[in-house]
Amino acid sequence: MPNWLTRLPKVQKEWSSVLQILEGHSDWVRAVAFSPDGKLLASGSDDKTVRLWDPATGAMLQTLEGHSDWVRAVAFSPDGKLLASGSGDKTVGLWDPATGALLQTLEGHSFSVNAVSFSPDSKLLASGSNDKTVRLWDPVKGALLQTLEGHSFSVNAVVFSPDGKLVASGSDDETIRLWDLAKGALLQTLEGHSFSVNAVVFSPDGKLVASGSDDETIRLWDLAKGALLLTLESHSFSVAAVVFSPDSKLLASGSYDETIRLWDPATGALLQTLEGHSFSVNTVVFSPDSKLLASASSDKTVRLWDPAMGALLQTLEGHSLHVSAVAFSPGGKLLASASSDKTVRLWDPVTGALLQTLEGHSDWVRTVVFSPNGKLLASGSDDKTVRLWDPAMGALLQTLEGHSDWVRAVAFSPDGKLVASGSRDKTVRLWDPATGALLQTLEGHLDWVCTVVFSLDGKLLASGSGDKTVRLWDPATGAMLQTLEGHSDWVRAVAFSLGDKLLVSGSGDKTVRLWDPATGASLGKLETDVGVRELCFSSNSQYLYTDRGRLSIGPLGPSVTSPQPKGRGREGGLFVNEAWVVQGIKQILWLPSDYRATYAAVWNDILAIGHASGRVSVLGFNVAECPI
């Protein structure tokens, strides 16, 4: 666990210990392998390519093209200088993993190549094929040295013993065969499986052989005696892969039942079941330091797991549907979440305890916000109302009725004396939160009002709309002061800088625009790769933190150095950008697909994320230690 990730609460089974999902292949992924130093991960796919990845970041480094049929197997040489791939095109490809260059194509098999393996000294390469043979090659010269015959059906797996003196092969003939390389002779035939053997592996000390089969079992064998020691049963479908961890403490198996299972090879005890793949798991492999486990699946992904199950996440469960918004109280002692299950829930972000469930809305709750003093909570809903709650007691204080369509945005004025709401009815409404009275209806927008925000001095109100404009209003009189035009798509987010010298707006048109709120003049625009839905200023107003990344304002905006009010969050640039938690411009924590954000909020060094599943996740960070 990195020292900058400080929150160590409960781990959810659904996230398990998945660390990365590597996406890029366009068809089933059949094989994965780590380089000897653990700095590269290779994957082979039915899309006919081999891909090289950085397992630390999840970045794809190279796509190796050359095979004319699916790639069923990949393996690095122990010296790291070569990468071998076996393919349905009947060949073995030898690649330079540093450059991605194809060095040799080994021809000789008469059917598909299902398995490849290097000897410990990197001087031999073994391949297994549907032609029922195991072939031994000189990987430097590309020469065929031996053909080992004896299996009566396809060879699915080959592996060298740790001392390089033996090769084990597994076959559709339901057997494992052990071969003496010096003599090219068959030493033993291990029988016991009742269906095809798909995987074979030696333990690091060379004393055990593990095999996985279509009979849904893993079997452990005593190599010296050829005796069956243990039969591991738990998978509900064929076992496609088995591998020992380099430290010999774990045995991992991958199955067509879509799971990876971790076992104690000494006792045969099942330790963990890793769930997350949505199709067959075809290969599993440990990193050299045993700290990572990679799996390849027919769901087209490679997943990286922490086999030690390091705790990363607190998950707050209670909502039954999509979480649409989360917000911290000004003191950070409460977390509010809004959901399509029509409720607002209040949580203790430190303990994860559910404190209150606020019921009253009759439709989806879209937004929640605390008053500046934390004594009120406002929620906006598709039931066309804004509700005001006492967060301490969980009591409903006011129901603000007047909008004729969904309420999409709510904001308190800095002094807490006004509430603004924006609606699909194209209006902004101003309310007295003490009495619930409607004070003003601000008309002018030609489409939904998506966002509302007060200036920090409370003298201006900005609204963004589906009509592609930002409008500036005087909240005291209700007068429209400016219409800011320039966006070519919906305006989803607006924010004032400290000192109110600058206004920014984010839009679906993939731009952030900067404005002078006093004159309405356009000061420039920043381009993004996708639409922006959330944004706020850094503490010195030189950067914008958005849901699409950090943007530098540079000379476009004034330098504002007054301190940011406590509790506005993102002081260290902590935010969620697609699949990543980002600190500054550095991606520091990858989020599994089930834990992507529907909404996120930050209080100092705590990040809350709402999910489509109805969960809310809370993570703690030591911002000073984050690797920016």
C-alpha cells in the first residue's frame, strides 16, 4: 500500500483486488506474460496481435503485428532479450521486446501452436501444438533441435523445470508427460485427469507439478514419485491456467467460470476468489516479485490484481440505485449522497456509518449541497422541488415548490440567505431558505438550466444552460446583466475565481471559456478532448481542476493569490478524471470499471465517489506524499 493512500477501510468483494484493466485488444485475450524484471507485460489475442504494456501505469507501449491467425501463447526469455509467441498460423514468432521488431519466424509445426516456453538459461525454446508434438528450438539461430512425440492428441501446455533438465507437457489426451531433454526421452506419464489438460507448471523448487483440466480440477503431483498429492476442487468450469507465485506461497488458477482462484499449495486450501472478468479466464501469471497477478480473458481485457488483497477502499452501501451527486459538509464531518432511489443519505466519512436516510422526494434526486454554515442541506429532484433539510436531525424543513419541470442545480449564496435553483423549465429561481418563500424567477434561458453558482461576494449569480449560453444575474434585483455567448454545446459547469475577477464555463463542445464577469468580455478558451461537466479553480486561480483533467490558465486570467476558503477542496489538485484519481497532472490511482464515478466530491485529503451501482466510495490521501 503506498504511503500516500491513507484510507484503509473495508474492501468490497466486487472490486476485489483488481488494480488495472488493460483495454486495447479487439478480440479474446488468450495469453499474458511478465518480463523478468516485471517492467513489461505481454498479451496475445485472437485479434492476431501481441501487445506490450507498462503494468505500473496500464499504458500500452507496442502492438506487435506479424501473425496471420490468433495468438495463443506468449513468453519472455529469462534474460529478457526475446519474446516468443505461438499462433494459429502454425508458427512461433520471436520478437525484440525493446523495439517490437520481429526477429525470427519458426516454422515446422503442422497445426496451431498452443504453448511456448523458454529454458531457464534462455538457450532453448519449447513449443506445443495441435499436431500432438513438442518441439525444441534454438531461439538465436531459429533451428529445430528436437521433436518430442508421444501424446495422442493436441498439446496444450509446455514448461521447463527450474533446473532446465525436464520439460512437462499437458494434452487433450488427459495426461501430463515429463521429458528428459538430454536424452529426448519420455520419463513419466502422469494420469488422473478425466478430461483435457490445459495447463502445466513446475513449482519454483522443482519438486511439484500442478496441472489444470477441463475436469474442473487442479492437481498437484510429486515430481520425484510421479504421485498425485492433492486435487483442488472449486471451479465450476474448465481450468485453463495454473501458475505458482515465484515465492511458492500461492498457486493461482484461471477458469472458464470467469474467476481466478488463489490456493495454498502446501495444504490445498482455497484462499481467495477474484471476480471481475465477464468471460473465460484463459491465462494467469505472477510478476517476478509476486506482488501482481495478471489475467487474460475472452472479455478482451487483461486485468492486474493485488494477490495480497490490499485494502484500498471504503464503500458506503445503502442506495439501491444510481448515485447522482455527493457533497461534503463545510467542516468535512458529513457526506451527503443523492440517488435515483429518491433518497438523500448522510454518512460519517470517517467511519462509513450511515447516519440518516432523508426521504420525501417522489422522483430521482439530482443534486445536493450544504449551506455555508453546514446547518442546512438542499436537494433538487426530478419531482420539480427543492427540499431543505436539517442534516443534524434528518428533518425536512421546507419544500420549495414552483418549478414546472426537473430541478437540475441548487446553490446557496455565500451568506446562506439565498438558495438558487436551476431547472429543465428554463428558469432560475431564488428562494429564502428561512421561510421557503420564492423571491425571484429569472427568465431568459431558452433551454434547460444545468448549473448555477454565486460569486464569492454574493453580488452575482451565474447560470449555464442547454441554450449554449452563460447568463449573469443580479440576485438582489433579479435583473439579467450579461449573456455570454460562444459555446456551441450545452454549458454544464461554471465557476468564479477567488476575488471574482474571472468566470469560467465548461461545455459539451470540448472547451472551457474564460470571461470577465464585470464586462462580459471573452478572455479566451481552453480546449479539451471531451466535454467538461465539472470545474473549480486551484487555490491561486492559475489552474482549473476539471472532471477531464487539470488545465493551466496561464496568461489568460489574472493572478489571484488570496487564500481559498476552507473546505472548498482540491487544494492539492485531487480529482477524478475518467478512470483515474488524479493529483495535479499525475494519474495516481486507477478505478476499476464498476467503481467509475457518476459524481465526485473532495474535502481536503478525502475523496468521495458516487457510482451507478448505488454505492459511495470514500478514499483518503496524504496529499503531501502523492507522487506528483
